[in-house]
Amino acid sequence: MDLLHSWGVGLAVHLQTGYGGYEGLFNLASGVADLHTTFFCWFPVWFHLRRQTGLLLLWVAVIGDWLNLVLKWVLSGERPYWWVHETRFYGAEPAPSLQQFPITCETGPGSPSGHAMGAAGVWYVMVTALLCIAAERKCPALLYKLVQIVLWGLMALVVLVVCMSRVYMAAHFPHQVIAGSVTGVLVAELVSRFKWIYGASMRKYFFTTLFLTCFAVGFYLLLRAVGVDLLWTLDKAQKWCERPEWVHLDSTPFASLLRNMGSLFGLGLGLHSPLRGQTGTRKRRGIAFKAGCIGVSLLLLQLLDSWTFSPESHETFYLLSFGKSAVALLIPTTLVPAALCRITRGNKSDKNL
């Protein structure tokens, strides 16, 4: 593995020295690839434009990130920014110098890359949805083929830039981003075959959330009981990160787990809330209503996203992360549609008077 890791470090150094002018693009790519963007941006748009795609997007993101956590614990992959300081591969020669950035110091194991996995899975869902729309509208064969090439090419480009950004930031080795990309597509394809997710009851949402949480926590406690510390990477991050403030609690495995479980539970609550009955039938919802829901949801989610809390107490931080993620799904699924429906009904009543 040392040889593979050394090749990855060499590629990271090459990107940092030869493509330093693209730092802004790589920062943007890593930010967009974060599943936070899926929950706070992509989901509200797709949920109101094409409900099934929105639901699939959320399930792929949650299941994919949960699987990523389990795989990281099993594979226990290194990260370039700490491996280069601890390896004996270079012997008496000086180790290559890697730059660090505010988003470099991830605290979990490195394999597979969660950013690459999330980007590949989410974009696979969105591209297949757009192609499905084109097919439903009976797009001419030649035009459809062109659309296919453009969309799959765009996805490949996005995933490639995301992978390059993770290597550039010294957060991942190349083999880790490749593994993440492949796994992300496989997860998206597998989850898309589970048709029950489109009509899942609140009971199923509750027990699915409970099972995934208990499995991850139980797996952690089991391995810890036999002497395996799955949080060994947190010490390495704190030791080798250039700036202590770059080590964020929200990048720890349990913070990620509770964010995802909060999102899944919040989706269930939103879909089965009594307020859903006040939003009217789908036929009554025109494009203006949907656009209003999307716009207001995105605005409120940005305001919610600006709410941060102190990481001094880990338990409180994790609990608040769960609650914040749940509210983030309640906003576009039920709170905003219900509020706008009441406003429009009130306006109609005033006009009739």
C-alpha cells in the first residue's frame, strides 16, 4: 500500500504545484459535492418538480453516506495529509511537502471518498431522471442520443473535478476517490430498484432510521469491545492538521451519521404530517405554486443553514445536528407548501368578498 500511497501523494503534489490557479474551482467542487448541497439545494428543487426523483435523491444520499461510514470503518484508509508525516516509505529522504486547506483536515478514515461517492450517486439519479423526462416527452431519437451524450459527459466531468479536488486538497488518495465514484453509482442503481421507498409509511421511516443508527453504533461498540478504536483518525487529524480550527466536529463519523438519520426521519415526518392534507391535490398545484415552494424553501434553508452551535459538548452537538437536519426536510416537504396554500386560499377568499 505504501507504493500506492506514495504515487497518490506525488499526484497531489503535482496538482498543487501545476494547478494552483484552480484552487477556487477545486474548493467549489468539494463544496458542491458535499451532501449538504443535496439536502439544502437539490432536494427541494427535485421534490417539487418531480416528487419521485426527490425521494430517490434523498434515499440514495442517506443510504450511500451510511454505507460510506461503515466501509470507512472496515477499510480504515489513510489520508495523505497525515500519512506523509508518519510513513517510513521515503527513508532518509525528505517527505514531499503537501499544502493543507481549511477543508483538508477530515477526521474520518479515507477510503472510500464520501465526496466522490455522494457526487457520483446524486448525479447519477439526476441524469437518469432528466433522460427519463426526455423519453416521456418523446424526444426525437437523434436529439435524445445527443442529450444522453451531453448529460453523461457532464456527470463524468463533474465527478472528475470532484475527484481531482479531493486529491488536490490532500484529503484523499486517487484510489479512494475512484472507489467512491464506482460505489456511489452502484448504490444509486441499487436503491432505484427499491420501489417501496416512494410510498413508505411513517412506521417504515422510523424503523429504517432506528435500524441504520443502531447498526452503526452497535458495530462501533462491538469493535471497541474487542480493542479496535474506530476513532483513531481523530487523533491523527488533531496531530497533523496545520491549524486546530480546521479540525471540525461536524466532519466526524458520528456527526455525519446523525445528520443523515435526521434527514431521513425528517423526510418521513414531512411526508406524513397532517399539514400535507392542507396543500391540496397535485393537479391543483400549478407551476407558479411549485416555483414559489422552491424559492421560499431555498431561502428558509439558507437561513437555517446559517444557524451554528458550539461543539463544546459532543452529545449536544450531535443532538442538535440531528434536529437541524430533520427540520431541513420538514421545510420543503410540508411547512412551506402548507403555508403557501393557506396564503393563496386566503387571497382567493378576499377576492370573492
